[in-house]
Amino acid sequence: MTLLGLLLSGCADARTTLRTPENRVPLSAPVNANGERFADWLTAFRLDAMKAGIKGGTFNRALDGVTPDADVVAADQNQPEFTRPVWDYLNSALSDKRIQRGKAALIENKALLGRIEKAYGVDRHILVSVWALESNFGDFMGSQNVVRSLATLGFEGRRPDYGRTQLIAALKIIQAGDIQPEEMTGSWAGAMGQTQFIPTTYLAHAVDFDGDGKRDIWHSTADTLASTAQYLQSSGWETGGRWGYEVTMPVGFDYALADMAITKTVSEWEKLGLKRADGRRFGATDEEAKASLLLPAGYKGPAFLVLKNFRAILVYNNSTSYALAASLLADRFRDMGEIRGRWPTEERVLTRTEREELQALLMSKGYDVGKPDGVIGYNTRKAIRSFQTSVGLPPDGFATVALLEKIRGK
Ligand code: CA
């Protein structure tokens, strides 16, 4: 899923972005960037697949008659202009309807979740939370044929190596007899089934938990939830640990410390004045745990001290908005209540064009933003912090319209 996030737009959370019609680009060309026709590409790819252990019969069964999908190319090339603010994304991710449905799923699958917790040591609430976010409990798995999507990306996508690697993995799954090619549905980028695993993730982490001899993340709830648990366990999940806490900071706090690249123990953060927002003490077992401070909407918004299990969720999907949604949704399933901090909903997040302008202005003033690609990544945040410090603003690294206006005026 990390790869999937990268494949999409590189935005904080690809699922929070909207498409605009004018961003749609010319579709599937008869030849790709190397001047190959699809049939020639397929012939060459067939040799690589054979070397990787794919049998001719498997290859034919999956790829006979397959043509490139213009919608996949369009989705791959789309760079959305508008991004949803994190509070809007969380609002829909944590809807009342979803919380109720998740609670019902916890009751309905109580015995199964107990067996999965015992086998993998991953908390049932987070498993149901990830299930809800990935496919709305299996409702939305994507309806595109994964073999066709990946063949298209391998042939003429922006990252042909991704398409080829994932297509070979998909063929291995078909060859193993887990699923028929025509039933292998998913997103345009190849995220499959109720867990939205890309094929390499499936090969590494999908498990048969209902014991029918097949790993089936499309139809089997047991396989879906156990595969999710296996992946989180492999990603460093600590049994019995929390994802983190909502926190408050003291007056005069140095916001430059709110950076996922900075980790301190919970007791070190306490010495800097951080407190739990609900007024309780941090767990005694958390004192020596490594934690980072996350301000998803800058210093005006809520703050979270995130622990190792939050990072395990980031391996599943490398977006802090996603990991926060999964964490908070799990807390809602436990009736732990809503967060106390207020989102700065009066702020408008920058469009892609404005983000590019911000990066250009920062560069013109001598700040290093890395590649000026319209994505507010680590380097751009660092440059924003330096600029904020130079003009006496809290260095939270959060890009706002006010910040853009400030740098335009300087
Ligand atoms: Ca199974």
C-alpha cells in the first residue's frame, strides 16, 4: 500500500483528492514510450514471466485477449488540483454510520477476531478499522480487472517496473489457485480485495485463516481480517500497545519538534510539557516508548503523540491522515469519545498550483524544497519551518493560504 500511495499522486492522502475533468489527459497510445505495440510488449514480458516461474498455461489463461485500459492510464497520469483537508477526510472516515457498522462487525465476528488476536497479537478494533477504511467492510474493492490494470501500467504507465513486478506477482497468485483471473478485481493501481493488497503484499502477507486451502481476500472475512493482522504484525505491531494519544502542548512550545522524523520517549515529551488531552496520565508501560508529535493541521489544530503501532499502520498505507483515521476509528469502536482539539476549518488548504507557487517562492528565497513537484513532503515542510522562523511564526511546517500570502508579500 505504501507503493500504491506513491503511485497515485504523492499527495498526503491520495484518497482525499478529487479529480477535475481538465486534468484528464490523452488516453492509451497504440505504442508506448519505447515505441512498442502492446502485443510486442506482451511477447517480451512473457519471457520475463516464464523466467520468474510462470507457466505458459497460467500466462495464457490470464492474458489472452487482454488489451490496455485507457481509464487506468488516465488515472495514473491524473495529478489532482484539489486536496481535501484532513478534517474533511476524517469526518467522512469516522462517520456515525461507519462507527455503528464497525461495532456490529465486532459483535458479529467476535469469536473469529478472538482467534486472530491470539494468532497475531493485533488488536481487533484496529483490524475492523482498517477493514472499514480499505473497502468499507468489503463493499468497495474496486471493480477493475487487476491483470488488465497491471498489464496497462507495465506497458505504458508512469512506473512500468511497478506494473511488471506486480503483474508477475498477480500471475503467481493465479498459478497458486487462490483466485481465477476474471475474479481478481481491484483498484486501477492493482490494490485488491477487502484488504486492498497489491499483489506483492498479498504474496508476502495474505493468509488462509478459514482453512479451505486458498487465500481469499475477496470473499472470505476470516482470510481478510487475518491477512490484515499478519501484515500489521510483520510491520512491527506491539501487542497490547496503543497507537498514541491526543495531547496538548504548553505555551511557548517549540513547534519545530512536531516532526515525524523526531522521536523521543514519552517521558521526555512529558518533561517538555506535553499532557494527554483527556487529562489522564500516560500509560506506565509507555514511559520509555519512542514517540513522535504529529500536528496534522498545524499548531492551531489537534496534536497527537504517536507510538510504534501508528508506524505499523503507516506501513499499511503511508499517509498520516490514513493512520490517524484508522487509529481514531478504532477508539470510537471502543467508545473512547471524540478528540478534544478543534480543527482549523477556517483554513483553506492549498491547491496544487498554489503548492507549486509556494515551492517556487521558497526556492527563490534560497530555501531547499527538494524537487518542486507540488507535493508538500519532508523537504518542503523543513523549508516552510525555516521561513516561518525567519518571520516570527510558529514553525509548524503547515502550508496555508496565509503562509502563501506572507511569502508572496516578502
Ligand atoms: Ca481461505
